[in-house]
Amino acid sequence: MQVRYLTSINRLILPVTQDHLMKKITLACFALFIVSFVFSQKNDSDPLKGKFRKDNIFMGGSIGLGAGSGSFSIGANPEIG
């Protein structure tokens, strides 16, 4: 059995086998996955959420010019949202 040594945050040297390391990594990934779901379920109780408000309207767009070998292009993209 091959033993590897990893340095922890506390600067302690702990022997870790390959199987033990794989179990720790799998458990850490699973814990992060579960925690991400817990925080994604946060409930914001904003009474105006989802309703139309004039403050949220924006207007914009872009203008593009292009030139190449034997070609020229002009474009405009208005955007309202």
C-alpha cells in the first residue's frame, strides 16, 4: 500500500492513502453540491418582483461598420427591454 503525505492547513503532516484521499474528495464535492442547493433556495420576499415597472425598461443597441477586401457592411441593432 502506497502512503502519501499531505500538509494540512495547520501544518500537520498526515498520512493519506489513495483510497482515503478519493473518499475525502468525493465527500467534499458532495457537500459543496448540497450546500449550493441550500443557498439557492433563499426566498426573497419582494412584493414588486415579477410585476411590470417603468423603472426597469432600458433602451440601447449597437452600430457596426465593417470593411474587408472588396466588401463593406453597415449594421444597426436596436434593443428595448
